Amino acid sequence: MSRRCLHCGTPFEPTKGNQRYCKKKCYAVAYCAANWERCAARRAANRAANRAREVKYQAAYYAANRPRITKLKTAHYTANRAAILKQKAAYRAAKRKRLKDLKTGKGGRTKR
């Protein structure tokens, strides 16, 4: 008896009668979509409990891989320099306009 996964729609052969998802990954994604608040609270609690450990791990990783990270960042910047500069110019222009509007009293913060 073949079924379709409730998340991705892929046909699969269930190993148990109540199996509704083809993989654990599909089940996890569907569960978190249905229980978003509970998953978000769990992620926030985990992040808060392990923040010091995360910071320590990130600092050690960055220190160990500094040349590689610098090389990758440089390559990314050179490959995307035009787009990055265009985005920065657009941001600065929008910021100038907001500041000008605030000085003249024409409005507050604009929506993004």
C-alpha cells in the first residue's frame, strides 16, 4: 500500500500503519510548522542556556580559521563588489531622505 507524504507529497511505502511522513525530516518540518510557538520557545531557551558555550565555540572557530575566513570574505566582496556598493548607496540615500524628513518635520520612520 503506497501513501503520499503529508509534507512533501512524495509517494512512499509506510513501515507502520500510522506512518504519515516519508522521512523524519518531513515530520520535523511539519511538526514545527504546526507547533511554531512551542518550537520557538524551546529554541530560545536552548540558545539562552548555551549562549556562553556558543560564543566560546565561535571564537575558537574564528581563531583557528582566520586566514580561510578572510580569504573567503575577500573573494565574496570582489565577486559582488558592484552589488554591495549599489546596496550601500541605496541605503545611504534612504537614510539621508529619512533624516531630511525628520529635520523638516515631514514624517517619522518609514516602513521597510
